[in-house]
Amino acid sequence: DKLVARAATLGQRIGDGLRQALDGVAGVTAIRHHGLMIGVELDRPCREIMKIALDRGLLLNVTADNVVRLLPPLILTDAEAAQIADGTAAAIRVFLAA
């Protein structure tokens, strides 16, 4: 079923979308992904971002105090992957602007 390849493709798509949307944004220190495990490292604790994201219809997690973690399902469509990247980037921008 080529599930590993599909996870890699979707993870790359989300990672690239986040990089494009957050390029040059002060406070973002790294964007990493391995398949559909995606992390955006910030320069400060960011637990409050979970509420910002939830208000926007996104479910994400914060680990290590300063890493926004995404673990989207493999059944994601390409359009949903773009939506996740855009929505997550927007929530991060709102958080960092506060």
C-alpha cells in the first residue's frame, strides 16, 4: 500500500508548508519532521499555543516546553495537509506576536 512513502510525502508537504510560512519569523528556531511526526521548536515555552490552535479547530501538542508537535493521521488528504500547515503556522504567529 506504500504507506511509508505516503507518510514521508505528507510529512514533507506539511514541513515545507511550515518552513515557507514561518521563514524568517523571530522565535522559530527549528522545523523538523520524520514522516508524519512534525515538530516546530520555538525559543520560549509555548503551552498557551494549544488553546490558540484549539480555538482555530486544530489539535496539537507541546513537548519539551517549547516544541509544537503534530502527529496527523495517515488518512490525510493533500488539501488537509496544506490546511494543517497553514493553520499551525497562523497559530504560531499569533502566539509569538502576543
